[in-house]
Amino acid sequence: MSVDNNTFVALGLFAALICVPPCSAQDDAAVGQPSDAYLEWTEKQGVNIGKMMRASGRVGGWLDTRILSTEHSYNYKLRATWLTPEVIRATARLAQIRSWLSVEETRALVAEAEAAGDTVIMVEIDPREGSGVVPRDWLALLRPKGAQKTSTLLTGSKGTSVARLRKLKGLAGVMPRDYDYDVFWVVFSLVSGSGETLFPSSAREVELIVRIRGKEGRVHWPIPESIRERSRAAAARLQDGSAFFPP
């Protein structure tokens, strides 16, 4: 039986809720409430929550081959971690446990990470043979899954890679670094080109599209309520003339 990425995430969420106490900790974070419940998460719970927003894919087809040139890779392994409020808190909690951080230091990691932009996705790319180099002009787009190509400019958010974010411990994710991959921290606006929230109420999933030298790869996740709340807040700031722009 085949299982798509969304089904895997849903099953993982269900398993985490029934197997890793306390359940209320993730519930508090998921609705975006200012809560310190994450400070009581166990290490196992933090890892499980962080891994739920980690997805893998490939840029280019499995059968793509290098014919005339060895200058460019012919496809790329793709991995992405959506650094949602839940994942940021899980990352900070693990840092607290492993580095004996105080409550104030842990809260500071969360605040610093959430100030990086509307939302951040950690994108990992591993070139397959060829030059082994990721081109600088690669692109990333975040949009509701299934949006029509003709409406991409209205419903999609083009990402900006921000190198300095690699220094923020709250955006490191919960998994150890895999040095086969180049890692990028990409900031996305949660407001559409029309000034509305990026994800309409009818949207249930979001997709990340990564394009490298004309080839595309996609991963997707369900949209958590915490992201919807951040999207609504971002749209309200834009209307008030105080929209956030990543540094």
C-alpha cells in the first residue's frame, strides 16, 4: 500500500499525541497561544514534534541522466523542514535539555527564531554527481497545494535565502546535520500578492516547490493552525502599514 507524505505526517502526529505525554503541550503550541508548556516536553517528545514537519523529495526525475556535460548535477535530493512555531519550540526545548539552558535563555531562542520572518523553511539540497554544487540561482516557492500555475503570482510566496539564520539555534531543527546536503534557511511571507493571507480557509495543505536549472521538486505538509494565525497577523500588519520584511 502506498502512503503519501501527508498521510505519513498525519500518522506521525497521531502517534506522537497518543504515545508521548503530555498531549496538552502540543495542543497549546498548535493554537498559537503564548504558553510555556513546551518547557515541560521530554526529549523524545521534542524530537517527534520536530520530525513531523520534515519532508523529503527530489528535484528532477529518477531517470534524469547526464548526457553532454559533467558541469551540472542531473538531479538533486531534496529535504525540507518547515520551522513552524511547534518545531521552533521543540528545537529550543532540546537545546535547553542538552545545553542546560535557563528558562529565560530558552524563551530567548524562541523569540529570536520567530522574529526571523513570517515563516522559515530549512531547505537541504544534495546534488547527484556532476559538479556537486548547488547553483546560486535556485528558487523556492511556497503556496497552497494544487494552486493553478496561472495564479502563482497571486497565491505563492517566493522565498529569500538568508544566510545569517544558520546562526540561530532556534532554527536548527531537531535532527543532526547531514553533511551530504547543503543547507539553506529560506524566509517566506505569509501574505499573498493581493494582501490577503497566503492560505485561504479552503486550503488544507501547503507545497514547497524548489526549482534548480529548470527542474522542479515538491514536498508538502498539512497547514497547522499556528501558521494560519501567523498568516492572519501578517496580513493585519500589512494593512496597518507595519508589514515585516526579513533583514
